[in-house]
Amino acid sequence: MGAKVKTFCKWSRKDIEKRFDLLAELVDEPRFVCKKCARSSNDKKLLCKPAALPAMSFR
């Protein structure tokens, strides 16, 4: 069984500082937004209440 994924809401300032490169990768082209805290991600598992964003061009 895999480890439970920590949602962005639970990341501490220290987590953000330590894993900034990963964070940047995960929010590069967001496909989901959290309905609770408005954070965004390209992986809905990282958000506490994910909702799909409409398809858009980021260019």
C-alpha cells in the first residue's frame, strides 16, 4: 500500500521551502482548484476539495 499523499493545505512553510522544485512542477499547468482554499494543482490528490478547471491554453 502506498503512502498517503499530503494535500497542499497541510504543507507547512518548511515543506514549501524544502520541496519548492516539486511544488513548482505540480502547479505548472493546473487542471484542478481546491473549492476550500483556492490552491491549484495538476493532480487532484493534492487538494482537499478538488474541482476540475475548464480546459484552457496557458500560452
